[in-house]
Amino acid sequence: MHLRPRARPDRRAGFTLVELGVVIAILAITAALGVGALQDHLPRYHMVSAAKRLKADVHQLQALSTATGRQTRLRLMAAPGNCATPEDWGGGWVLEIGDASRGSTRWDILPPDVDPDATADDSEGTVSLSRDGNAEAPWTCLVPWGTITGPSPGDQDALVINSRGYLDNPPADLDRGYIRLTLRNQRAVAQGVQDEVMLLVSAAGAVRLASPTAPPR
């Protein structure tokens, strides 16, 4: 007599509702923790990115001055509220090229106009970190700077660069050998933490980023 083999029980059981609920809860908690950590790091990321862009823009102006033999300048724009409270952030700068090697009287926002009668496109030369700006950097604030008179009337609050890539600003504009521009993480301020990046530009055109807690001398 031929005996049929006994059927094996099907062990391919799926998740129960309880197990599925536990998995979903774990995933939700992990995602929440990840979002929280990301939110803590994003303001610093924006600040550092803005500082690197500011440094790159100074280098761009230096290269443009040496290539054209004309002055260039980086004109600063104050932040709304001047970083007085954690909610105040923003600011920016404008990149311009002059009409002469020294003592420029006319400044053109980059890119330089090919046709003076054409409508200017100033998008390349204007950097706004403020809300809805073209380079919006939430929680990053351009801290109010010291007195910058510039080399000529009309050059206030501007770094003016000559055809050698050096600063044309007078010595009185420099603090211990540098013009110092600081970007601050206002989210960190709200948490009682100092988190800043400083751009330093020397009279000879050296450009670097540093921590304002221990600036080079």
C-alpha cells in the first residue's frame, strides 16, 4: 500500500497587525530623529555655504580686476534688523565693476553691460541671503560691520579692489590688518551658542575664512 506523504503546514505567515504597527512606529521615530538632527545642522550648513560664496565672490572680483585693469567692488547690504534678535537674519552683497583703474565714478553690477542701452541683468551680481532672496540662507545673518569708508566718495560699505587684486580701501577701514565680515548662525544664538564664520581680506588681497573666537593677528 502506497502512503502519501503528510502535508507540511504552511509556515509562510505574514506580519500580524501588531508587528506591522511596531515596525511603522520604529520607522516613524527614526525618521523624526533624523529630521530633528537635520534641522539642527541646516542653519550651520547655510552659514558656511554663504561664507564660502562670499569668499569665492571676492576672488571673482580680484580676477576680474586683474583681467580688465578696472576697479571692482563688493558692496555690502545690511540684514533686516541687523541681527539684533535670533529671528533677524539675512543681508547680502553686490558685485560691481568700475569704469577706471582708480577713482571709478560709474559702477556696473555684474555681468558688465555690453550694450548700455539694453536692459541690465543684475542677477549674477546680486546676492541676497534674506527671505525670498536669490541666495536665501535661513538663519544666516551678515553681522553689522565696522566703519568702511572706501577710497572715494560713494564707496561706503564696500570693498574696492584694484587691478593688482589688492584692496584700495584706506588703512582706517582695516581692523588689525583686515577687513572683517562675519556671518552668524542665528539659530545657534537662539540656543545660547556662538556659531560664526569670519571672512578676512587683507590690504594685499589675501582672503581667508576663520573663526571669530580666535582670529589671526
